[in-house]
Amino acid sequence: MKTKLMKAVGRMPEDEDVMQEASRIIRSGGLVAIPTETVYGLAGNALDPSSSKKIYAAKGRPSDNPLIVHIADINDMNIIACDIPEKAFTLAEKFWPGPLTMILKKTDAVPFETTGGLDTVAVRMPSDEIAHEFIRLCGPFIAAPSANASGRPSCTTAEHVIEDLDGKIGLVIDGGQVGIGLESTIIDLTGDIPCLLRPGYISKDELEKTIGPIDVDPAVYNKNKKNIPPKAPGMKYRHYAPKGELSIVEGPVENVISYINGECQKASVNGKKCAVLATRETCRSYRCSLVIDLGNRDDEDTVSHNLFSSLRRCDEEGIDVIFSEAFEDSGLGSAIMNRLLKAAGNRVIKLPG
Ligand code: TXA
Ligand code: MG
């Protein structure tokens, strides 16, 4: 299959040709990659089992890992979800459109192919203008996982999507680099107490200010000692992983710098290519051939925006060993650490203070 690449600006009628082509593909059961405010998504008709099967095949994704259904109008939520608790409407009112996904009980309208066999459905209303237009015209129910090949870092540009999915999907809509750079926050509202399944741009604090106390799935921060399967099936798979071996180094900053410099030196003696994921404050202190500046440590928006593209850059440069500084486990830092831990297969080196 030839994959088309078409640019969009997020304003009708400038995007009319792109949307017409996208609509033709979606209606004939095909797949289109779209920008959203979080990461690029791989879109298909959420109510068509064969479209969902094609999504799994294109990504190489296990079919027990459910897809998020994207909508553009809150009234559509009732068609795909039932027994919706009041808290879901409160959250939707406050955070939609935006980077929040809610798990709700599904209706019969949603095929099990889309929910990975579960009787719940993940629902999100993105704020990105291009995504919104696309869902309105090609939806109204669009299944869209992140548009990366399964296991790889999510895509923050159309070029990343082409790297992973060229020849496997009909069209990539190029809306430029996405804003947030990490996937949406996921909250499960099907139990007595709401439960955070995946941290994201909307923090636990913000959610609690809106609906009161919430639990956190133990799988989120590698605190899952009893090996209980994560409630978001996708969180059990190795994820976001670069090809090189990534370790997160925690401890006082001077110790982190000297440890990483020592390890990079050893690795290069052994003929290995090293990279460091650092912050603006520290990047000049590393002696390594590739030091990536993720942004100011206290500017977590920039760090999250740069994280996945930096992991992909390590692959492009053929890096064998990667060290990353650690981030604060609060606010957006929690989401950054969650993705880094998954990418590192939970390899954390804790240095004494
Ligand atoms: O920001 C995002 O959410 C992006 C953009 C494209 O919208 N999408 C995204 O989708 O990250 P994906 O498929 O890469 O991640 C969805 C996560 C997976 O971990 C999946 O297991 C979980 O959501 N999930 C989906 N439906 C679920 C359900 N019914 N119950 C529990 N977890 C669910
Ligand atoms: Mg994903």
C-alpha cells in the first residue's frame, strides 16, 4: 500500500482536500494517522471490527490491548458508554476537549475488537483542531491508539509515523510537531473509587481537586510488587523503548553527573556508543558524544514535549547505551517518570546522597 502524506493547518476550508481524502479512506475501512495535542494517533472507525483489526495489524499490537475511542461531541458519549457516573460528566466539563481519557462501561455499539475483549470502553475528546475536524467529518467514533509501531516511543511528528508505518496505512495527516508530547491521562470510573491508570498532562492533583480522592493503579510507578496485572492492559507491555539500553540515574546531581561520565567512558572503551538525556542546567557537565538537552528541569512542559523525539534520536544515531536523569514524581513529572521507567524496563540506578 502507498502511504500518502498530506499537510493540514487545522482550519476549514484550507484542509478540505485532506479531510475529503481522510474521510474516503476511513469510510472504506482504512486507516489514517492524525495529529492530536498529545501524540499522533492511528485512526480507524471504532464501530467497525475489521478497522480495529487493521489497527492492531499495522502497529503489530497484541489484540488484548484495547483502543481509545475518540469523539468530538460530548452527546456522543451516551452511544458508546452506559451507567456513566456523575463524576465523568464533571471531569468532561472541566477537562474536555483535552488530554483526558475516561474508562466507562461500554454499550453494545462498541465491538469487542475495539475494547480488546473488555466490557469497558476508553473515551477521549481531543482538543487539537485537526483531530477535532477529522473526528467530526470521519467519525463520530474514531479508535486511535498512538501511531507508533508497538513497543516504540510514541510519535510526536508525522515523520516519526512514516518511519514506523509507511506502506501499512492509507494516509498521514501532517499537522507538525504535537504540543504536549506524552499520551493522555487515563482514569477508570467504573469502580467505587476512580482510579488513575496512566499519568499524563492532567495531574492527579488536578483530578482530585475536581472529583475528590482517587486511587492509583500500582502498575503506574513500578510499585506493583504482587504482580497484579495492570488495569490498562497496555501498561503491561514493554513500551516507548529505544533500541539502546536505557537506565535512569537517581541521586544528588553531582553524583549523577560523575557516575554517568564514568559509565560513558567505560562504555566507549568497550566500543559502545553512549547518549545522555540531560537538562539545560546539567548538559554542559557531561562528557559524552551525544548529550540531549530535554529542557529546563523546572519546565516540565518542555521536557515532556522533547522526551519521545529524544528517544527516537538515540535510535537514529545508533546509540547502544543511554543514561537519563530522573524527574520529580509529582505533577507532569509523574508522567515523564512513568514513560521513562517503561522505556528503561524499570532499570533505575539509585546513587547514595
Ligand atoms: O493521548 C492518547 O491517549 C493517545 C492519542 C492518540 O489520543 N492515544 C493513546 O492510545 O495513547 P494507546 O492505545 O497508545 O494507549 C491506550 C492505553 C493502553 O494502555 C490501553 O491498554 C488503555 O489505554 N486502555 C484502552 N481501553 C481501556 C479499557 N477499556 N480499560 C483499561 N485500559 C484501557
Ligand atoms: Mg501507545
